[in-house]
Amino acid sequence: MTQATEFAPGLVIQGITPPLKLNDFKLIAFDMDSTLINIECVDEIAEAVGRKDDVAAITEAAMRGEIADFKASLRSRVALLAGVTVDDMAAVYQQRLRLNPGAAELVAACKAAGMKVLLVSGGFTFFTDRLRELLAIDYTRSNVLEIRDGVLTGRLVDQPWGDICDGAEKRRMLLETCEQLGISAKQAIAMGDGANDLPMMGEAGLSVAYHAKPKVREQAMVAINAGGLDRLLELLK
């Protein structure tokens, strides 16, 4: 990778020459937790059963790339969620989950430019479905928590496309969506903060790290280290 340079305070670029044209891109893909939104949902859900510290430690290691098997790490975290109620999850959504600064503005700008929006998450449909409605997102992919009688069982539900949305599945969904739209992956932007976002970021024409882990910042073409998601628009005219 070429040498990184600071384009503006808190905005680092490498391997690109701005300004780029927003209308050169046809798709933008977002990670959810700590990228589009301000929290790691799995950690906040775990607090309802007194296990936030245990779950958060696994999440942090996974996002830093210190745990190679994301699927195993997610299963172990979900197992610790047994006993959480749907009402607990609703409280997380209503009371703790917020869009990160600039998220709504960036999504609106991309949609105004004719782009489609994809949300791919190692998190859960309980939250991605609500964000899809809130932001008029076109496509989503995430994981389904098994619920019985309004309570989490500590297991995930397999879906037609597979078992867990990990880094490989994020990459596959990005490529599948591009194929569906009849575009090249080089016409896509991918934004994330954790190691499981790197596979899709590696395929996209523009990869963006948002307040990301060191490994992700090092590999991204753009690193937003200060300010909101809409700082990407400083590079895209």
C-alpha cells in the first residue's frame, strides 16, 4: 500500500487522488456496529443478563483481528445472551442505539446521487431491520437470534444463504449485490471499523475505515479518524 497522507485533520488517504466523483460509484456498503451506529449491539444486549464485560472482551478481540474464527466468537457471545428478552433488546434500540454523526447525511447524499445502500452486519436482524426502515436502506444481511416465548435461547437461526454473516459473507454479499445491479465491485464503496470488514473492503473500489481498529486503518484507502461519516463527502464531489 502507498504511503498514507493526511488530506485534512483526522482524514487520512492512501492510494487515491481526490477529489473523486460520487456519481462514479453505484453502491455503498456499511458495517453496522460502531460504523453506522454508535454501539456494539451484542455487548449492550449482554448487559441485561450481567454479562457485558465477558461479551465485550470477545467482541474487542474479534474486531482487532486477534480471533481468527469470527463464527466461533459470535456463537460464544450469543450463547451468553441466553435469557435476554425481546423487551431488553427493544430497550437497547430505543435508549442506547444512535446513528453515528453524519450517518443520515451520508446515506441521503448517496441516495440522491442514485446509489444503492447495503447494510452488512455480524450483528442481528432485530437491529438491521429497524435501521433499514429508518434510513430507507436497499439491502441488508445479518444474523437471526433464536427467540422462544420472547426470550433468547443463546442460539442463532440458519438462513437460506448460510449460518453466520462473517467477513467472508460480507464480501460475498457485496459481490452478489454488485452482480445484481450489473456493476463492478470497483463501483462500490465499503465502510467498516473491524477486522471482519476487511474482506469486503478489499473488493470495493473505495475502502473507508471509520474510527477503526489499527489493522483496518492501515489497509483502508480512506481513514476517518475524527468527525462523522459524512466527512467522506469531503473527498467525493
